[in-house]
Amino acid sequence: MVHMNRHDGLQFESRHNPAVPRTGHLTRPVAHAGAPREHGAMKVNHLHLMVPDVLEASGFFEKYFELRKAGGNAGLTVLLDDSGFVLTLMKMSSKSSQTYPQNFHVGFFLDSEAKVDAINERMRDDGLEVAPPRREHAYSFYVGAPGGFLVEVGA
């Protein structure tokens, strides 16, 4: 259940699931378009993924997405880009039977459709199974990454 409350000039959203006993009242500010933000332009700048083969997954991200290896080994590798994004890849336990959910994906968005086309062509030339980009929510395509998840490439 969602309730909208006002307090000191800010609008807050309260969530309460009636099936869960209430142990406290959690609220958070609701950000409105154009409103000043406490932390400026916040963005995701770190992602940690579990993969069965760190070196294979690392090579994929280095080759197609120009991430640079900052350090690591076959158990854990840290990759960086020029804008401060950090991708860590950690080896999944060989005893693990966990997989990513069916449509789980991460996305890399570029500044032009031509760049999307170039990566798509390069992946196809390298033998990866990728469909041509399509216009849906963006001009994009999906590719299966080493590790059992999808990567969306779009503009």
C-alpha cells in the first residue's frame, strides 16, 4: 500500500505491505522532475556480477565495451571505464546452481546509432549470435554475455 504524505514542504512516499507486521515507519522523499536534488545527478557507478569464468567475462567486456582491467585474477577482476564506472566480476562457486533470472540484463548506451551498428557488426563478425538493432524503447540489441546474462547495447 502506498501513501503520499507531506512534511516540511517535501512529499514523501510511505510503503507498507499489510501482510508484513509493521516494525517501523519507513519513508523516503519522492523526487520530482526538475526539482533540486540533494545529491545532484546520481547515477549507478558500480556493478558486481558473479560469473563461472572471470577471464572469459572480463575479455568480453574489455573487447566490446572498452573497459580496462584495473587488477585481478581468475577469481576476481576489476574493470573500469573513463567515466568512473567500476565493474567487478567474481567467480561463482563451482557448487553453485544459481543462475540469473531469464531477462536480467545490464545496458551500455552509446551516443549514436552508428556506434551501436558498429558493435553489432563486430560481434556478428566474431561469431556471436546477435540480431540486428531494433527500434523499441531505444535503438538497441541484446547479446548473451559469458556468465549467463544479457547485455543491451543501445543509443
